[in-house]
Amino acid sequence: MSEQQYIVDVKNGAGWRRYEALRILVSVGQAYHNGTKLQAVIDWVNKNTNQLQAVQIAVNDLLQGWNALANGVGGGKAFYDAEKNGDEWLKQHDGMLQSFKVASVTITRWGFWLEHPNYPITEQRLAELIADTENGLKDSIRLASEQILERRLKHTDVPNKDRFLDYSRQFIKEEIVVLALMHNEPVIHQQPNVKAADVYPGSILPCMDWFRNPTRVLPDELVSLRDRYFCRVDFHRPKIVRDASTLGLSGRNGNLVVAKVA
């Protein structure tokens, strides 16, 4: 009898069915993106291939370097380790990633987006919004960082809270910029009208809702965040354990592309 598998539950965002593509956001280092839980997400996608044309796997590895900095790891080591962890994640899950049955599967690394030609201008536009003390974005990001600290303190001590908050805000700002870049780029380059819903086993940062206000004036570089669709998933164990041979996930997908900065 095989190890018991997980099944995906859609907690919020059932409207993902309106989309022809999904973007699977991966926080490297989090257990809910590893092993049998990643396989559960792939199973879920493969059961819906009648409506899905594409999947993008966003391996958000370098972003985790900010978390390491917040916890006192030195700057160079923090981001070096974060990228190496991404390498290892891809190596460990290569077979699973090859088992998607949709027509187009792409993988992007966080460094790919940091090197994107539109990153500097998008970062600048975000900084301009944050500098406007009347619109509330700065306060929303500050509140999000404080909530992250509050959750961390429930599990462990944080010796330097100011440092933790500072790097958490850097994390949030970088994530906002990259998410905007992701949503400005087509998931299938030959079909720019195919839009993707973001899928993640966790809650959305409250400050992301700031961009969804339909009356808010946003710069062109960030306007894609207004219509970003977020699907939150969770996992449960089935009552009956299935044998791995019944999953039907063998074979390789020839359309797998890895985008990574050298």
C-alpha cells in the first residue's frame, strides 16, 4: 500500500474555473510546496485539463532571502542559500513537474523577474505610490509586516524586531513588483489574451487588496494587480489510500521550459 496522498481543497477563489491558465506560486522552503502536497496540486490540475491550456510554476526562491535576513542570516549567505534551495527544490521535484498534462508548462525562477527589463521602472512606480502619504499604501505595507511579526512571535522569539519588520517590508515590496511583472507577461507568449489565476496554499497579504480598489489610480506598470485573481487552496487526506500506480502520472511533458538567469 502506498503512502497516503493529499487532495486539494479550494478554500477561496472558485472563480479560477474562468481562467485558461494557472500560476502555481511556490514559496521554497515551505512544506506545503513539497512532495505529496505538490503532487496533489498536479493531480488537481491534471483533472481539469479540459479547460486549462497552461500552467506556470513560479519558483519564488530568492525572495526567501529576505526572510533569512530578518532572522539574522548575513546578506550574501541569505540570498546564496535561497537560490541553492531553489536549485534543490527543482531537482527533487523534477519528475513531478514533468507530469503535468496541460499543453504548456513553464517554470520561472525569482531571479528571472529581478533581471526583467521592466523591473526598475516598476519598482520606481511602487516607490512613488508608497511615498504618497495620502493614499494609505505605506500604512498597509507596515501593517502587513507587523502581522507577519505577530505570527512569528507565536512560534518563536524574535531578538531584533526592528530588523525583522524592515526586511519583511522589503520582502513585501519586492513581491508586489514581481507579481505585477508576472501579470503583465503572457503565460503563453503566442497567446497574450490567455490570463492566469494565481494559486497558493495560504492567505493573500492584506496590502495586495489595496491595488484592487476600482477607483484607485494606478500607474500602467502596476495596474495589472487590480485584476489579479487569487485562488487559495488547502489539503486533506482521502479516506481511501490509492496505490501510486493508479494515479496515471507517468510520462514526460516536452513543453517544459525553465527560465533562469545564468
